Amino acid sequence: MYSTHAILRMQQRGVSGQMVDLLIDYGAVDYHRGAEVICLDKRSWCRLCDDMPCPKQMLDKLRNCYLVLADGIVVTVGHKTTHFKTNRH
């Protein structure tokens, strides 16, 4: 299920529903401010490339995407422009 904000951001940023499904299935989960941030780390990227028969060039766009889930609803989707810090204090 998508929020209206997520649908708008998916259209603006060129992220398809299939890409969101792949992120949810293969992505690594990090928790930030009560929500789940899902993106592809090295391990999940390798697992995705092994499972998908298509060339890696088609999956490169997905490598830099992330999404935010709150209570099972996709809140927003975006492209990573900086490295996400996993150890927060």
C-alpha cells in the first residue's frame, strides 16, 4: 500500500512499483525515527543479481533507490545521494 506522497514521488523520480517490490523483497532494513528505511546493501545487491536473470545494467537504477515504510505503508521513495550512516547515536 502506498501513501499519496509516495505515489507522487514515484512518478517524479521514475521509480516503478516493480522496483519498490524488489526493494521490499531484497533490501536491507534500517530503522530511523520509528520507520523502516529499506535500501540495497552489498549483500542484498549480490543476492538480487543472482536471483534475477536480467543484465545488471537494468538493475543499476535500483541500486541507489531507497524507500521508507511506516506501519506497512510506503511513505516515500527516493534516490540515495549520500551514504546512509548505519550507526546512529
